[in-house]
Amino acid sequence: MAIFSKSKKEQKLPTYQGESVANSYDRIIFESLETDDDAYITMLARDLIDGSPLVLNFEDLAPDPANKIMAFLSGVIFTLEGQIVQINKKVFLFAREQDFKDGTLKQFIDDVKE
């Protein structure tokens, strides 16, 4: 599935105190979920809170574990005033509102959404 490839145009990134600042697209964490372990879900939530958008593939999970993860991360997204975007039937993007401001997530969604 092409959803996990990162082909994109060359972009000039902003700098802060002389260091390059990664855009939202460069911070995406791609995960194919296989467990609903609490520590794992909490780690994903921490990544989201710390500014890494998540693209999560729920294909290998049964409905109950998938619903548990979706409910928990939906609460995190609500708190962060973020968004959940359905990429396809079982793949979702979770991101904070500010992660959409540079336009790279919108471009990613447009490139991969079915």
C-alpha cells in the first residue's frame, strides 16, 4: 500500500536559532497496530501530544481493541483540539490543529486518500 511511502517535492524548511525545523509531514509516525496494550496506546498518545502526527493502520486489529484505541486517541485529539482524518476504511491520521498549519499534512492527505 502506497500510504507509507514518503515521496514529496523538495521543500525549504524554516529555521529556529540556526536549526532546521521539521515540517509536520516529516514528523509523521506510521504504525500498523497489532495490540491494544495500555502502555503502547499511552506511548502513541504521548507522541501525539509531543507534536508527531500519527497515521495508524487498524487492519490487523479486531473491532474491540480497535475501538478501545480509537476512543482513547479521540479523547486525546479532543483535548488537543486536533483532527482525525480517515485515509481509507481502516487507516486514520491523528494530528493536532497546529500540525495542519504548514500545509504538508493536507498535501499528504490529498496524495494518499482513497
